[in-house]
Amino acid sequence: MGIPTVTLTRNEFVGVVKNAVSGIGLAPDTAMVTFPTATFLPDADLAPLAARKQEFYDALMHWTSTKVRTSAGRMLSVEGKTYEDALAKANDLFISNAWGDGLPLWPATAERVNWILRGAQLPRGLVLGKFPPRGAIVTIEACAIALAMAGGRPEYLPVLVAAVEAFLDPDATGELLQATSGNPFPVIIVNGPIAKQIRLNSGFGLVGPDPQHPAGASIGRALRLMQQNLGGGLPGTGTMAVFGHMRYTNAVFAEDEDGLPAGWEPHGSERHGFKRGSNSVSLFYANGVANIIRRGAKKETLEEDVMQGLHRVAGYLRVPDVHYLHGYTEGTPGFVVISRVVAADLATMGFTKQSIREFLFEHSKVPLEEMRKAGCIAWMDIAATEAARNSQHLDPWPIAEKAENIGLVVAGGGHSSHALWLQAYTYGVIGREIKIPAVFDQLVSEADATRADAMSE
């Protein structure tokens, strides 16, 4: 494209900017004038900007793209003396081209991709959108390729497609969160009977590895591969996350709906309005995970144990975190995950999901002086929403505009010992219904038979 444009860029962010301009349809070699990071810091000397003004003029007046559009992807052929040799060479190819994540991958052969596509309710060529920020076109087939590489199965595909649809929603602001120097990673919460059908974990170890419940690892890993290979989220060039996150597989788990106390609604129904019993995903970005000791140390009464635990959780939320401002109005400061045992104790004390949120909302408020000392007032001045900007006048400062923004999910192993706090860096919590193919029951039956055969050997 020959549209005259020029970008002022930090040296380290060249890859991010190339992704961003590609995502909006401009040539990735759009003219840039780069400066060291020190130029963009407080009290920086801006004289170098004026000294190099001719570069800006030349870029606006004379730049033309040298990029030539190429055809879509092509099939590759890898040969080896043995299957193991060919597989090793394929993985060497993935790593050398920065297509992998550092762990071994399944080659996405035509046969394997076609097998995965049995789980598609929509045509393989259907375009779902552009994957931010680089803007590569996303199809159902692209989802299947990523799931094949991640070691997934056909019955997992409906969940991945719904997660990708949520990821591509403009309110998810993936173009920002993919490129930021922070460390956000997608969290996918699944509701509905599909969770049990595909063996998605809702109990012990739900955000970690579990061979008994393998679905979450490959679904989340497939999404991560798409973030990198379609969205351009390659560390240090396409994503500037200073530390990254300790997740090769993002986080994909199910709510423990069987463990919900009477009268408690599933997350998908409560947050997104999906009918109870329907299959859905909910996506937000976490910025970190904290394990909270929830139970008491001695022989506390039930009331003491419940109230002390709630205050302890609120203490983890009560921090001057400017990330809260991003989702202040429609997003979330984060999600609290409690086990069915804790939920039952809270229900016995008369708590509902909403009243728990209201308690946490009130007891997580931060004294405004602490916000001021931490420099948060300046961040409030530039916040995206009016409510977030005006919150600087509230003392103590609430971590969200309303209690309903605080996420609460019942999941995890059957103990009362701990709670989990998934601190968010997210602008919105996005829900999508899962579309189930007509052959889904057959796919599940085949998966069960495969597992039974493997266990009998």
C-alpha cells in the first residue's frame, strides 16, 4: 500500500508496530523512525526528535512499500529414515521457523487436520476474523491445524472455536493485550455438559497438568500457538511481555457445576445470560495467579473460618493495581476460584455468589492515600472510561465500578484449604456459546473407546 504514514517507535517495539500496522491493512514495512527507549521516559531529552525531523518528512513524502504479496500457506514435506527421524526433523523445522513453543508438536498432516475437523459444526473455510494484532485470517481449518499441532482431538474443537471467537471479539482488545509489556494470558472458563464429555478438569489441579483430564492443555496450547503464529505474539518482537507468563497452555478449565450450592447459578448464566445447561465459554485475561490460604490454623468455628477466609481473600484484592483500571467499568479486576467445600460452607452461612462479591467489593477498597503514593492517580487521569477516571475522587478506592465485576467461580479439588485469585489485566469478559456438531456424541464414544483400549493393553 502506498498510503503515506510514519511511525515513531521505540527500538525494541519494531516487531510490535509491524504487527499492528499489518493488522489494520497497511504494509508491514511502513516507514518508522526509531529511537531508544530512554527517549520515551519521564524527563527525557527530546532534542534528538528535532534533530531527525528530516527522516519524518522523507517518510511522509517518498516512502513506498517494497513488500510483495505472496500466496497463502503451502504444504511442506519432511522425510526421514524412520518415523521418529521424520518427527524429529519436523520439530526442528517448527523451532527454526519460530512456529512452535519449545515443546514437541504433532505435525499437522492433512490426515490429522481432517480428523480434527470432524469436530467442526461450521465449514472448514469459514472466516472467523483477523487474529490481532498481526491480522492473519482465522478460519475453522486454522483452528483445527493449531489443535492438531497441540495434540488435541476432534471433540475438543468446538470449545477451541468458541474460545477463538471470544478472543477475536473487539471488546476483548486482543490487539493491545497481545503486544503489551505486561504479562496477560487468556483464561477460558467452560460451562455446560461438554466439560465432562471431553474430560475437561473442574477439580484437583485444574490449572495444571493432568493426564486424566487432558482437554484443557491442548485447547489452551492451540490458542497459544494461534496467538503466536497468526497474531504475531513472538516474545521480544511481537509481544513485549517483560517476563511473559508461566503458561504454555494458557488456562482452560470448567466450573464445577455439580458442586454449586442450591440457588447458585453457573458462571456462564450469571455473567453472560446463557441458559443453564447450555455449553459456553467465558474469556478474560489474567495477569497473575495467587494461591490463598483460606482456612484457619486451629479449631475455629464455622463462622470464624468463613469470615477470616473472606477477609484474607479480600486482602489479596486490596492492592493499588493500575491494571484494575483497564476493566473498571465492563471488565473485571480478577476471578476468585473456590472449591465446592468452601462454597457449601459459605452457603450454610447464608452467602450467595452475589453477596460474596459484595463483601469482597467492600473489603478490598484501597485507601486513596495509598493510591496516590503509588502514582495511581496519574493512571486514573488517562483511564479509558469516565467511571475509571472519576474514581480518583473516591476514598477508599473501589477496585471496580461495581461488585458484579468481581469474578467468582466454583472449581478446584474438594478441600477447604485454599482459594485461587486470578488477577486480571482485561478490558472485558467475553462469553460465547459452543456450537456442537451433529456427530459429537459419536466423537465422544470413539474417544472413550480409544481410552478403554489403551487402558486394557
